[in-house]
Amino acid sequence: MARDFNPITAAGYRDLQAKIAALEADRPEKIAILAEARAHGDLSENAEYSAAKRDLRHLESQLRFYNKQLQYAQVVAPSQDDTVELGKWVTLKFMDDDDQVSYQIVGTQEADLEAGKITRVSPLGRALLGHHPGETVTIKAPNSSYQVTLIAVTLHQPA
């Protein structure tokens, strides 16, 4: 993988494309609102104009951000084996409390803990990469260390 590229899952790449498409679809409306506000006259005391200008700038900023992410993204397809890698789902057992949880290992721009997606550069994600089911892995977090046992590694979200 090229050093300047950010690995991402195919789903993450499609999500970035969808965000860009949605912003581009909103752009003409924002431009029309700005033009209408500008037509109201004195721009120095026109709050509607200032708000419309700010909204358009924010939209343009988001578009630049997502386009850069897409430009430097490299889609990574996970292998069919049971090695932990980007795009795969892992089921873990935390050794300190026997709690079991499943996460998908994803690229940094895809992380969403509520959706069960952890980034490959997080302490947990980084420690798990390259391991196999049955192995116990020590995770070195900023304030402590803990151990997890890999129960399963799959391509699809566990039921």
C-alpha cells in the first residue's frame, strides 16, 4: 500500500461518495439563497446575507474535506482467511469481566463506536491486527493495559 494513502473499506468509500453527492446536490440551493439575500440591498447589515454566506462557505469546506479524503483513500479488500485485518469483524472476550463484543476494523475516517466500527490505529485495533481466533492479546491503552481473547474473525457482522 502506498505510504500517502489511507486504507478504507469499500463501504467507507461509498459513504464518502454519498456525502459528496449530497453536498453537491445542496449546493445550488445554497447559492440561490445567497443570491436572494444579496438582492436585499445593504450587505453590511444584512444578517440573512451573512448567514447564507456562512452556510455556503461551510458546505464548500465540507466538500473540500471529503474530496481530499476520497482522493487519498485506497480501498482495501479483506482476505478470506481468519487473520484480523481492515474490513473484518472481530468478536472479543474481555478477560477482566468476561464481556463479549464485536467490532469491525475500519479506516480512520470510518470510525463509529456506536455502529461497532473501530479504527485500525486505535489501541485496540492496532493490537488486534494480524492475530487469529483463540489468541489472547494485550492492549496497551494510554492509562492501563488489558487483555482480550479473539473468539472469531469474520467478513460479515456477527448475528
